[in-house]
Amino acid sequence: MRISSVGTNGNTVRRNCIGVAPAAENLGNRGDGIPIESRAEDNLVIANTISGNAGAGVRLASGATNNGIRLNRIGLGMDLTAFVPNADGVVIEGGAHDNFIGRAPFFACMACAAARLPAGSNDEQGNQIGGNSRSGVTIDGAGTRNNAIATNSIYSNTLGIVVTGGATGTLISRARVYTNLSHGIVFSGTGTSAKPVANSSTYSNGGDGINEQAGAGGNTWNTMVFGANGGLGVDKNAGPDSSNTPDAALPRANPGDGWRVAVRHSQPGSACGDLQRCGRVSRFFWLWRRRVF
């Protein structure tokens, strides 16, 4: 299924199985499940199962603007018990801008505002994006800007969220990013920057909770939960530097759990701009875990 070209606006794709049968049989397409491209605008993809595709489950490209992706299962079967991976869950690239993955701001996407949600769904709920071969969500390229990832569960992919190639203005909010094989959230490449990552959790990933590398800078995070990642909670400006290796002197919630945060360069205004603040975040995670899990 393709949504393409200027004037292709206001369409809704709802309650379909794309690339997978209801019994989780892989019937994947050779390319993307749903590409939205060439300045298509204000379209809504809602309550679908999009899995098993050789490309991305959903790809927003070539200036696609103000489109919404919400309440979908991407990389999973309909019952959420089996993974049927796409190469990537969602890819936003090629100057696509002002799109959202998950819950929309109240002012965004006319089609989303008009859509009736499926019976029993929760308006707070975003997408379930899991089990994909490369990333859950990738946002890539200079000119790709002001896209939002809000209120999603992103888990058991190789990488969780990747912002790279000079993409700017990405909003990551109220996300649960966990059990990915490598890092939870990655910022990579010169000029890559995001709005503050906020009110989110990144835990039990194989690598770092947040990994900033290859010249990315100017990224901040606040009101975050880090815990039980195989690497560091936050590895800012990661590289072959001793300050980015685990160190028993770093503050953490519980000895032996490895909930550590290393900051290579202090950044004014960042909630994790110094180790003491990051230590308080780690202790908060411990209390939160006892109450919720």
C-alpha cells in the first residue's frame, strides 16, 4: 500500500493486516508495508498490524508532512505474543517533517482529530513496536525535522530509537524503550539534535540506555527513568574514552545492578549534565520499579 504525492491528503488506513496473516503467518511484502511519501499530508494509519515486510513497516519520506501513525502493532502478530519482524519498524527520512508516531498533540493532524478510535482503545496509547531486525524507529537525514515519538512501547528490536544523519527537532516523550538487543536510544552524526527527551524510560537494553555518538550534540533529557541496561544509563558523546567505561565511583541505585551514568562533557541545563543529578534519577528508578513491577 502506498500513499504518495501532493494532494494525497486526509486518508485513513485502519484495521488491516499488512505483511502478516491474523495467525502471525509471515506474508511480508518485498519492500515497505506502508510508504507515505512525496509530500503526502495529513493521513492517518491506525489500529493495523504491520509486520513481516522486507523494508520498513511504515516509511515516511520525501517531504511527507503531518501524518499520524498510532495504535498499530509493528513487528508483531495480532495477539502480541509472536514477533514477525520488519527490517525497521518505522523510518522517517528525506525531509519528512511534523509527523508523529503515537499520540498526537491536540493541534496536529486533522485526520487524527476526526478519527473515531477502535472500541476499547485508550487515547493515551501509542504503538507497539517490537521485534524488528534493525530498529524500532529511525529518523534520518538533514531536513528531516520536528517529528514526534510519543507514548509508544518500543522493545526487543536490535536498536530502539535511532536519530541520525543531521535530523533535528525530534521529540521523544512518554516512551517505554526496553529489552532492545543494543542501545535503547541513539543520537548519531554531526548536526543531529532533538528536543529534550522527557518523561520516558529506557531499561533492560543490551547496550546503553541513551547513547550519543559520532558528533551528535546538544541533546538533553529530563524526568527520565534508567535501569538495568547492559551498558551505561547515559553515554554522552560516546567514544574510546575512559570516562565512558563503567566505574565503581559513579553513583547508582544499588551496588551490583550496574545502573550507571557517564557524562563525557558536562552540559548546562541538562537533567543529566552532572553525575549527581543522574544518581538521583537512578534512585528514582529503583523506587518506581518496586511500585510498578
